[in-house]
Amino acid sequence: PARVTGIAGAIAVAGGSYFTCALFGDQTVRCWGWNHYGQAGDGSTLNVRMVPVPVSSLTGAVSITAGLHHACALLSDHSIRCWGYNGYGQLGDGTTSSRATPVAVTGINNAAAIAAGDLHTCAVLSDQTIRCWGYNNAGQLGNNTTNNSSTPVAVSGINNAAAIFAKGSHSCALLTDGTARCWGYNATGQLGDNSTTNRTTPVAVNGLANAASMALGDYHSCALLATGRLQCWGYNASGQLGDGSTTNRSTPVEVQP
């Protein structure tokens, strides 16, 4: 590990592809690394930011997330600001123009949590429903289409979401009852519904109960249970499911101690 220059008072960190952002206790954000699309958020597209720079005009941030080449912040007023690459509408401002400074996500003023996949973004709202926007080739927006959207669309059939997670081209919601539902790309079983078929609406993760949190990779998913145990599913060629095998799993398996 090497100390990041000039960072003190950070309370959260999010890593994208070749860039990183940090949230500070004063509710500001700084980013560094690759900046070709403006993902450092400082108003420039200087290709590389070697040290952290402040994200322009961003105050009141309470959480951050980073996708492949974009980043978003949830603000204390429950709105969302995003910046960086926007070729598929993942910034949610109604355009496909990349932005070197934060822009408001259209129509969101009651967000409670955010998560970014590679080229899409999702938010849990205060009413426990979910909205997503951006790339939708595999159904990762969860609205029963494969049409991209540059503004938020409602995820079908979820009204009791406690948290949202996204990575690659799939998304998952942790529900208030400790179960989970996932949607989007599923070629390696990362949705956990005992299939390898892409899903444009949420499907239940088979047999998962008492989940307390989740984490997604590009092609696999994991859940932390309230008991402290871990279960994972999806791609496993490098043993990333932790079950002692290299066999893909389309339903959760226990991570071995």
C-alpha cells in the first residue's frame, strides 16, 4: 500500500476502472486517476490526475459509487449527481453527453442509496422502490425491456428494497425480509435463480435467506448472512465462489472456511 497524497478525513472510497474517488467528512468528494471522460469531476478531461482533485461544485455528499468510467454521489437532500462517461445515459441527465462536472439525475429527489454497474446506475428511493438508468443490453435496468434509458426507469415488482448493488451488467436488491432479487446479465449464473438466462425483471436468488449485505463482481455475486456466513454464486473459474471448486454455480453455495 502507498499513501494517497493529501487525503485526510476520508470516510468512504469507491473505485472505478483506473480511477478512484473518496468521500470526506465535510461532504465533499475528491477523485484521481484516469480522466479521459471527466471522471475526476474537476471540469477537465486531462487524461490522468496523479493526485486527488476536488469534484467541482459538489457539496452535501453522503455516499459515492463508481462505475466503469463514471461516478455518482448521493446528496443530503436525497438528490443524485453524476459525472464522467455518459455514452449510454448512465449519468441520468437525459443526454448521452459525457460530463466533466456533476449533473443532476433527472426526477430523483428522494433517493436513499445508490449503486453503479459498468454502464448503468441504480438508486433505492425512500418508498423502497428502485430506479435505474443507462445501458440495458441484458436487462440490467430491470424494467422488462432491453432499451437504454438516459433517465431513471422503475424496476419492476420491487417495493421493499433495503439496499441496492450493481456491477458489470447485473443488479441486485437486498429486500427488507432478508431475501434478494437480481436482474440483468446471467450467462454464468450470477443472478442466482438456477438458470443462465438473462433477466429483464428481478428474479429471486434461490434459497437465500437472512441476508444482511451483498457484494457483486462482474460475473459473480455474494451475500453476507446475518449469521456471519457467506454465500456466493456465478462464475467460478478462478475459485471466486470459495466453495473449493472451479465450477460455476447458478444458486448460492457456502464459502468454505
